[in-house]
Amino acid sequence: MDGVKVKDVDLYSATQSYQQVVYSSSGLADATHVIKIERQGKHSSSSTGNDVVLDAIDVVDSVAPASVAGLTATQAQSVVQTSWAASEAQDVASYRVYRKTNSGTSAVVRELAAPATSWADAGVLPGLTYQYQVTAVDSSGNEGQPSSGVSISVSTDSVATSGRQENTSGLIHSEGTWQLSAPSSNDSGGNSSAGKITGDYVELAFSGSAVQWIARTGPYLGVAAVFIDAIKVADVDLYSPAAAYNQRVFASQPLASGIHTIQVVRSGVQSSASTGKDIVLDAFDVLDVEAPAPVSGVTAQISGSVVNVSWTASTSPDVSGYDVNRVVGTEQSVLSRVQAGNTTVADFSAPTGVDLKYTVSAFDSSGNTSGAVSSSPVAVSTTTTVASSRYEDGSTAIGWSGTWAAQSNSSDSGGTSRAGKVAGSSAQIAFNQTGIDWVSRTGPSLGLADVFLDDVKVATVDLYSPSQTFQQKVYSSHSLSGTGHKLRVVRTGTKNSASSGNDITVDAFVVSDTIAPPSASNLAVSPQTSGLLVSWNASSAGDVAGYRVYRALGSGALLVVSGSSLLTTTQFTDIGLSEGATYRFAVGVVDSSGNESIKGKIVSMQQPTFSAPSVRAADCPAGGVAVANITQLRTALVNAGPGSVIKLAPGTYRGGITVTTSGTSANPIWICGPRTAIFDNFNVASANGVFINTASYVNLAGFSIQNFRKGVVLSSASHISVADLAINNVGNEAIKLRYGTVDSIVIGNVISKTGLVDSVYGEGVYIGTSPKDWCDVYACKADMSDRNWVIDNTISGTTADPIEAKPGTSGGVIRGNHVDGTALIDVSTIMAIKGKQYFVADNVGTNGKADVGFFSAETEVAGYGRNNSFARNTVSVPKGSTGIYVGTNAGNVVDCTNSVLVSGSVLTNVTCQK
């Protein structure tokens, strides 16, 4: 080598072989050299000859070319176009292009024969970042160092989504010679493109789960190779005996969600029947056959008559919207279809009183629908449909949807209102009446609202005003049918040019009724102890607030007598009427909006004349047993029976009597005598003048009782009369009805000077037992001494109430009595009605001490001191005091026929009944 021997080479081999490299040099500089091969005339001991053979000499280059410079990478549709500067080496044979992703390993993706200095990479996927390097390779196979790397992120803007991409689409990348066809209505989009040279290709990057290639077929077309994501998946032969257009020649298998590429390459081959090798692109159809991910977290929340449905959006990127359905039992109906970005829907027409569920499914741009996800069941209460009233913004009757902000101002109805802050925010009220008003603020920063009545748009209301106003009726409707309505106001998000804002305000809704209810039915009037009872059937109207009773004397005008407040019951007792007079009555039905029915039927009735039973002294029958002393009297009582008449002769009867024998209704027992027949105990600290124990139908009449602890005591008795007695100078009560004494009458008696021993027990007539003593004396039972009458008595000089009816008693009549409070010591009232359902009329009370004259209220026992009536009474109490004081909200009635005698005193603490 270069004149220096470097090696002896033995060409011997046991068998002959060819093209053997028998010598290789090493370590030569890159310069001119001379190799000389010289025959030595020698051979190895195994060889049979000395010849040498030269077949060829290979001159080898082992120096790699220099690194490539100027590498660039740019995107064109879905292709990355690379280019670089040519190597200066003279023996460069090719260039190798290396590619890797950020997380991958660099690998050769294409080797191009020199002098090519560019390459279009169609195997990239949008959304990924790629790095490229290029090396030069010489004719000896030496590869230079890689060039500097260049990175590029492939944009997704060139990615086709579901739909058809025509051959002329800017998203389709083509390489090679593609010729646009002449216009043809048979092609999709009016034309197609033909690949004319082997290796021509078209490529489309797409986001979908399937793709189809649409082409012509015909007798002159060849075969194309189809690549999905750079992997060959099919050879497609476009040959057909006759030309056909708009043909689906390839359909991919379902693909995973994400970005893919399809590449169609002219292979340059043809079937034996074809006369050509061209291929045709008419269009690509990008399909999405994968349903989107379902939604989650579906909830249904009730607000008034509105159900607000919400959910968490589907995670699929190609969701176009959502279908929301309402489910009632097995029936399903479409509620709404909303576009993607919305995750709430309001059901403004939800039925009431049934279980409701709502399902939500996502759909994509290809029409694929996810599975439906259901809410838990909810039920809109039937009470959300409301009757006449004013419903403030805080009322549960109002259903809210969207975004509303609370605001407060003393000028608002109820002190608060709400502002709709987002377009579409709505407020709805369901009602069963004929009228509705929307009450709102107006102002310089408020916008427009659409108003829907029964789901039909009826108005657009502009809430703008130059200055702020409050409680304005901005929309009204008062001519509706009486049932099943909904009013909804919706923020439009628009305004007039003068306003500085788009908000709307809801202060209140006023539901009203403009139709009067039907008249009362079955009106009837019947005489009662206390007056005339007017009764009627309850109205069937759903919004009845109450009733008014009208009365007219004779043919006079009908005037309200039931007071300024409406009655909520279906009966009314008209007290204080003139006995013997005829009255006409009618009833008006009033609804919650103040509408009143016509009066309908008018009923006449005469107020009966009151008449006491015939139990007075003058009624004592003739004949009978005459007695003149206490012994004879007691003997007569032992022998008495029904119909017995015992007549007292004038004189003094020392001691008292006990009566346990009963008469009958038709034949009572009479004990009667003149006032000069005097029972006298001569000791006010002991004994009862007359003690009637468990007896019935006994009449006491005419005589006098004095100087006893108690004058007359009726105990567990019934149908007893105490008439025209003179009772005075007693230690405690004059007349006491106790322990369930019923249906008895105390009439025409003159009572004076009681309480001479115990002033606190010095009542004139005492009905019942103090509740604190019920357990001590009456087996813890209420003393129900009921239906007893106290009539036309004159009572004075009592240290306690002249007349007192205790809790536990009921149904009595206190009438025509003259009572005087001059001697009162332990109490200030001159009549205390603590029982219930008493009629107190035509009494005169004089010399009341202080505060109250007649008293009726719930005191010691709940349920008593109620439903008592006062009529035509005259009461004298000091200036500033109350003549008749009754417990309020307890059914007590004070008729306006009552009066007070002292100027400056007050008739009653309640409004009197006219």
C-alpha cells in the first residue's frame, strides 16, 4: 500500500468460492493511494498451484457526510411539510428523516434519494407535538450526524368533525397530480378529483369514530391503498363495468374516540378487466357512531309550582345538547331539548299531587344519544295552586328559576323584593282565581320582561322609569276563568335605550277573584232561648272567606247584623230582638277577594214572647196539706209524693227542711206559703233553710227564709223551682245550685244581706262549684249544673257577686234581674258568668264597684267563659269602667241593645253586635 508491503494473502481454500473479500485496508487518510497486488510464486502445502486471482477492487469511502443544515417544519392542513439545505458532500446518495413525539423515541420515517430536500409527513395526528431531524447518507452508506431538531405542534384546526368533506375541502391534503373533474351533478358537491400518478394520495385528519370514502367507480379505474392512522387497512378496487357515482367504496371499522387520519394512495395497479389505474376522490364522510358519555347528578328541586331540573354535563367533547323528559308513572313526555352549555331546565307545567321523575340524556352532533339518567322522584303539592291573597316575594307559592337576588326596602310590599339577574330567569305563580296582578319596582336601571299566562306569551313589560317607584302594578289580568292558571314573568335580558340595566323585579303577586260565590243554601231561622238562630249550609266555593247575616224589621231594609268581621261558621244567633216582632233574614257569602253573593232566599221569623213557667207563688194549687210549724212541715214532707201540695200558714218555722222526695213533670211537689211564713234559724252560722237533695220536680214558692248559713241549696237536683221567696240575713250564699243540679229555675225572689259569716261566699245566686273544690266535694268531676234559669230576682246587699255561674256550668238563662253592688266586699263584679252558652238579658245592675260590671271570660277552666250572649242589659259602673267585659275570640257576644248608666263608662271591651 503506497509502496509498502502490508500483508501476504493465501488464496487457498479446500473448495472453490467466488467474490470473496480477501483483503481490506484500514486507517487510510482521505487522500490518493496506490494498492499493488503481486504474485509471489509460492503456495501453501495444501495447494496444488501458485496462481493468484483478481476479480475486482472496491474503493471504499468510510467518511460520513457533514450534518444537514437549515431544517424547517410547517403545517399544511393535516400534513407537516419538512425541508432542509442540500449537503455539500459530492457523494450524498440520500437523506433520512427522523421523527419522534415528546414522549416517544426518534425513528426513521422516510429516506429520500438525493437531491430531494423536502418531504410532506402525512402520518401526523393533530393535537400532538413532533420533533424532526435529518441525516445525509453517502454512496458508501456512511450516515452523517443528525441535524439540529425542530419541533412543531400540529393544530387541531385542520381536523374534520362529523359530516361530509367534499373533495375540494380545505381540510383534505393531497400530494401528487390530482385532476379536478368536469362538473357533474352525479358527483357529491358537483365534481370529484382523480389521482393520475402512482403514489398520489389524499389525506384527511378527523375526529370521529368511523370514516367512509365516497368515489366514482368505472371500467377505467384502478386500485387504491387505504391507510388509517398510517396503517394500511385495505386495497380498494374502483373497477366496475359501468361508471357509477357517489359510491361508498370504503367504510372503516369503529374507531376509538379521538383524532384519526385516513390516507388514500394510488397504487398504480389495476384489475385485469380495467383499462386504467386512476383513482377518484368524491368525498369523505366522517361519522360519529359512539354515544356520548351520560350526564351525572340529575336532581329535581321544587320551587312553588316549578320544578328546577339540573345535572352535571357530559364529559364527551362533541356533545351538542341534552334531552330532558318528564316521567309520570309509566308515561314519559318530552320536557325540553337544550343546547350544550346548559345544565338546567325548569318545568313550568309540572302536574301536582303525583310522583315525578326527570331523565336527562346527552346527544352529539351525529345524533348519537347517551343512556338516560334519572332524578329521584318529587311531587309538587296541590297547595302550590293558590287562592285569592297577596303573595310576597318570600312566599312558597312563587316558583323561581334562574338567578334572583334578594333586595330590601321599606317601600317594597312586605319590605323585600327580588331582582332577576340573568336572561331567562323566571318567577311563576299558579292560582285558581279570575284575577292576577304583578307588583314590581320600576326604575332607571330596569329592563324588559316577557309575561306568560297559561304558558302563552301575553305581554312584554318595560320596567324602565326615569326615577325609582315601588309597588307598581305592572301587569294585570282580571277576566279569567276561575281555575287552573299560571302567570310567569321572564327576564329577557334586553332593555330600552334609556335604561342603564336589564334586571327585572318581582315584589309580589296579587291573586284576586272578581266573581262572586253562589248564594247560601238552605237558609233557616229558628227561635232559641237567647234569640233567633239563623243557619245555612256551607258554601261549596273553594275561596269562601266568610258570611254576613242581614236582618230587617218587618218590611224595612236589610242591614248587616253579624258585625264588621265575617262569620266563619254557618250559624248566627241574633239576640236583643223585640219580643213579638217579625224579622226578615238573609245571608251573603263573601270570598277571599271580597266578592259577595246575592242574598238569595229571605226568611221571616217572629221573636217569641218570653214566658216563664207557672211556678210562681200565685200558681200554687188550691187545697193540699196545711202546716203551721216546722214539725208539721217535716211530717208532711215524709208523707209527700208526686202531686203533693204543702201550704205554709203564716208564722215562724224554726229550723230548716231537707227534701229528698221527687214529684213528676205532670205532678210536681209544691211547698208554698206567704212571705209571713218565715223559716228562721236564729243563727247565720249554721244550717240551710231548704236543702233539696237528689230530688226532682219540687216547687218552692212565696215564703221567707232568714238567719241561716245558706238560704236554699239544690244539690244533684233537677226541675226545681225557687220562686218569690224572700231570703235575707244569711251567712254565705242565699241560693246555691250545685253538684249537677239541672233544668231548674230561680225566679222572682228578693235577696238581701248575704255573706254575714264568710263575705267571700256571700253570693246572691250561685250556680255550680268552684273548680278548686271539685276533687274535695264532687269526686274530681266538673260540676255541670246546666240549663238553670235565674229570672226576675231582686238582689242587693251581697258581699260577693249577686249572681255567679261557675266554670263547668252551661246553657243557663240570666234574665230580668235587678242586682246591686253597694255591699260588695271581696269582688268588684255585680255579675260573673264563668260558664258557657249563657243568655244574659234584660238585667239591671247598679252600683258597680270598679273596673267591670258584668264579667264573662275564660278564667279557671279552659273552654268556659265562652259563647255567652248579653242583650238589653243596663249596667251602672264608675266612670272609666267597663259595663260588660267578655273574653275575646271566645264566641262571647255583647249586643248593642246593652247600655251603661254612668257617663264616661264604657259599654264593653269588644265591638257590640247590632
